[in-house]
Amino acid sequence: MSTDVTEKGVVAFLQSDPDFFVRHPNLLADLNIPHGQSGGSVSLIERQALVLRERVKALETRMASLVHNAQDNRRLDDQLMLWVRGLLQSSEAVHRADGMAKGLSKIFAVPSAALAIWGAGQPRDTHPWRVSETDAAVALADGLLRPICLPAEAHQAQVAIGILSPADRDATSGGSVAILPLRVGASPLSFGLLVFGAPDASRFSPDVGIDFLERLAELTSASLQSLAAPRPLGA
């Protein structure tokens, strides 16, 4: 009979016979296992305790991360509620648009923010958010079904940064940008754009979640859609 013993065979045997160490309790203390950190050896019981401590530490780290994320989500919900309350206090869409960028920047601690609405019925010198329908930002927003986050050097980001003030453009250089298209319902055509900029490249990095930005875009669109200029398909 073959006496060859494989590693998988030992593992399978111990898994199939959980009472093995009950019948041979001396092995728990007699078996010496290399200690990965100290270079020495420890008993099987000590090794099990070390493994359990490492698992507990990993679970504690995971729990701390979950608590931190929950706190961040709660903070964002509170900020969103504060922002929506401010929108409801203004009965005129024009007034909401006038204070949109500043309000978002303040409540959500966004270094740079700007709003653009195509062909709104007021001159740009009266309302800086008025943008011509020929602006490159229009084509950019039409091509976005969801908000996106990009490095400031990306082509789409550079187009969007064009609606920021000169000072904000300089501050965003080398950083990151979030671009939020505004549209009425499921319309394929946008009526505006929100742009957030930050000097920190990680603030709006491409790998961040956009669920909150989607909610923000939907609420902004709903509050400003009365300012949308008619845009026939194919125009």
C-alpha cells in the first residue's frame, strides 16, 4: 500500500475527521509550527490563537471602514436635505439658478462649481449661467447619460472646465472634475450642465461612485427644467 501523503490529502483527512485532535490532544501542544513574524516556532494552539487574532483585526478594520462610510453617507444626506430646503425656499427658477453654483460649493465643500443652461432667455451679462447652444459644452452634455468624474487634463474635462470662472480654471489645473448633465426626464437632449472642480486629483477620480452625483443631477434638473429652451431632435 502506498504511504505517499499529499498536502491536500492531509487537509481532506482533517476536514473529514474533526474529532482527530480530540482523540490526540497531545498533538495540539507538541506540534511546532513556524511563526511567520518572529522566525521561531509555536504550538498549534498558539498558531490558532494568532490566526484568530489576525481575523479579528481584519474584521475590526472592515467594521471601522463600514462605520466611516455610513457616517459619510449620513453627512451627505444631511447636506442634500439642507440644499433641497434652500431650493424650496425660492419660488423662481431664475433665482435658484443664480444661487446654484455658490450654494452647491458651500454646502458640499466643493472648491469650484459652475452651472450652464443653454439658450436661457436672459443675457449672459445678467445671468452668468446662460450659455449659447453652440457652445462645445452642449455636445459634451448631450453625449453623457450619467455624471462622470475625470482628471482635469482629460479632453472632456477641459471642455467642461470652460464654463468655470478663470480663477477656478487655474485652481482646478492638475486636479479632477465632475460633470453632471442636466436634462428633462429621459430626454436624449440636455438643457444644461453642472461642473465641479477640485485641485485634488482624488476628489473626483474616475473610480469614485457616482450614485450621489446622479441624485444631485436629477434634483438640479427638476428644479431648473422650466428654464430649458426647446431643442428639437436633430437640430
